[in-house]
Amino acid sequence: MALGGKKESTPKRLKSASERLDVAMERLEKALAAKNSDDDGAEIATLKGEIEKLTGINKAAGERLDGAIKRLKTVLKEV
């Protein structure tokens, strides 16, 4: 009878351990997904800041080029 009780408890223990492992794996996957989301969010924010900076630089360069072109046209008309 002791063996019968042991055999009955072993599948229950295995099932319980398997369930705990499944729960732990789900928690680990959620933690990794959250970490990746946080990292992606920070990277996106950094990239957006860089885009804004480069857009400003590009705009300023374009304005300077437009001014230089206008001056050249004026000089060429005078010559």
C-alpha cells in the first residue's frame, strides 16, 4: 500500500512541478517582453530626439543655401 500511495503521489507531484514550471516560464517571458518594450521605448525616444535635431540642422542649412542662391542670382544679374 505504501508503494501504491507513492505511485499516486508521484504523478501529482510531477504535475504540480510542471505547472509551477509553466507559471515560472510565463513570468520570465513577460519580464523579458517588458524589458524589451522598455528598451525599445527608450531607443525610440532617443531616435526621435535625434530626428528633431537633424531636421533643425537640415532646415537651417536649406535656408542658408537658399540665401546664397539668391545672392548669386543677384550678382549674376548685375554682371
